[in-house]
Amino acid sequence: METIAAILARPESWPRAGRWDVHFSAASWVAFIAYADGIEVYDLGWAG
């Protein structure tokens, strides 16, 4: 959940609207699509 919270708190790290990205932390990942007014998380997971 910390990874999702970090992404939401830093919109400057989002890709341009209509693009997707994956952010990784030590034990999890979040894949999301950016829109002009926010993001949509479409996959997340934990390792270990």
C-alpha cells in the first residue's frame, strides 16, 4: 500500500495522460494508467 500512496502523493511522477507505467518498491509493484484527472491502478502485487 505504501507504493500506491507514494504514487498518488506525487503526480509529477505520473506519465503523460493516456500512458502507463509500473512503479516498484522493495517488495511490491503497482502498474497504472495516467489520465488528466488521476490514475487507474490495473495491477499490483507483492513479492515474497
